[in-house]
Amino acid sequence: ILTNYHVIAGAQNIEVQTWDKHRYKATLVGGDRDHDLALLKINAPDLQPATLASSRNLEVGQKVYAIGNPFGLSGTMTDGIISAIRSVRGPTGVLIQNAIQTDAPINPGNSGGPLVNVRGEVVGINTAIASRTGAFSGIGFAIPSNLVKRIVPQLIATGHAQHPYIGIQGVDLSPALATVLQQVGVNLPVKEGIMVASVDSGSPAARAGDRQGGRAPDPSGPHPFG
């Protein structure tokens, strides 16, 4: 059973209630705090798994449905469209690529529930909302199913997930930013891409020689990327 890590974080005992009101003690198979995913196991008969579809070809404007238990109201389903596919920060600041932004209402209690397409196939795991009140205000986010497919086998095998780590924080380099930098004496050979804003101490990027602004200590001289 797949859910959000923040749903079970710190729990001493985990219980799962199925649609027919049966309750089962669950064990934690593994968790990925960075991407807010957790995998549980229960011993229950005749469960039918939902189909985990590909999120690769999702498009803005596509119809989706969010299923969950908002405010304790079990079996709730809301509908909306995909409003964007974007990168968002997970609970630990890790960037989640291709997160699904939707206007299908997602509220507290939807976390860990499926975001499904019109065929009932799971394309995402509801995980967060953008709100100033704590309730849905038009924007929700789901972890894309293709990321789930990559992480779950690791949780089954080892109980945790490994992720590539470079150790840089980047900013989008635009023509406008390049012009501003040029005005302060920083002339870049390009005007688009990703520029290194900072490098984590002791990280692979630091050991490779990447520097803030992308100035690498090699004979080729300054360049804007790390």
C-alpha cells in the first residue's frame, strides 16, 4: 500500500482501514522522506491493486480525479484538470521533477491518495497543496507515477531509496539576468540555461571544482555552468 511519508512519519503503530470497514495492522516496508513516499504491507485477502499508469504523456488540460479522505470523509472524489507539470520542492527541499499541478480539490486527508485519469488509472499520489489557510485554494500537487515506479522497487528491496546528488543550487539564466550580470562586469558566453547559485561544501560538485557562478578552476577559463 502506497502513501505519503508524512502521513506515517513518527507513528508507533500504523493501521489501515479498507473500503469495507475492516481494519488491519500495517508494517512499514520502506520510506523515502525526500520524495514523501512510504510503502506499507497488510495481510488482507482479495485486495485488487489499482493500475499504475505512466505519467510521461500527461498534458495540461487533461481531466483528473483526486481520491482520499479529506476531513475524515472517506471515499471522497473530486475532479479537475492538470494545470501544469512543474518541479516542486519536497518536504526536505529536494526537487521533485514533473510534479502534477491540479485544480482538483485536494485537502488535508487527501495525502497519499491516488490521482487518477478518466480510465481510473493512477497517474500520481496526492501530496501537497499551495494554501495560506491550510485548506484547498485552487492548487494541489501530486507525485508523478513514473517517479513512484522508480522508487517503489528500491523500497521493497532495501527499505529506502537512493537519489543522485550533485550538490549545487541553480537559477534559471535568462537574457534579462545575463544583461544584469553584464552590467556588473560578468560577461557570459550564453544567455540561457542554468547558472550555479551556490555549491554545497564537501559535495561532489565542490570536489569537481564547480564554483558559484559556474567559474571552474581549469585552463579554459570562466564558464557559466556547473
